[in-house]
Amino acid sequence: MKQDFGKNIERLIENIKVDYAKWTTWEEGIERFNKGVTVKIGRKYTKVIQGNSVWGFIANEDGVLKGVPYKKGDVFKAAGWASPAKWQRGSIFDKGTNWFAWTGPRYL
């Protein structure tokens, strides 16, 4: 069964927004946060942006990053604005949500 890459990115974005809403009760802040979450599709990675910061990166295809192989859908913390950090932190195809928070993918 082929899993839908786009639908799983949408599910991740919704779960990021839900996690933020659990963190605060400030309605205006929740609305601003939700409007600020965007996605930019690149050649190798899809960048998830929140406001002026990179939330993380999602691999568009299987590949190798700094000598470590990864699969399509793997999620990485941001090393900077334009590149992911080494080691995947989770996958958009995972059903659980314990590997990320509204602040970004969790540390290893």
C-alpha cells in the first residue's frame, strides 16, 4: 500500500498546531501560530516553517545525509535555515506523535 506523502504532511502540520494549542490557552496566539505554519517544497527536502524559523525538514525521497541513509518521509531537526541536522527524528508515516512538539522534532 502506497502511503500519501502530501496527506501525511498535512496531518503533521495539524498535529503541530494541536500540540501548540495544548501548550497555551491564548486564543490570539493560537491563531497567529496556526497562520504562521507554512511548507516550502524543495528539491531534496520539504521545509516546515513557523513564523521566521524552520521547524524541521521532511525528506522528499530516499537518500543519504552526512553518511547516514534516510527514507522518504523522515523528519529532521534544522541545522540552519537551509539544511537539516544529521539523524532523522521520526517519520510523517509514523502514527504516533511522541517524536515531535510544536517547537520542532525532539532531540535524540
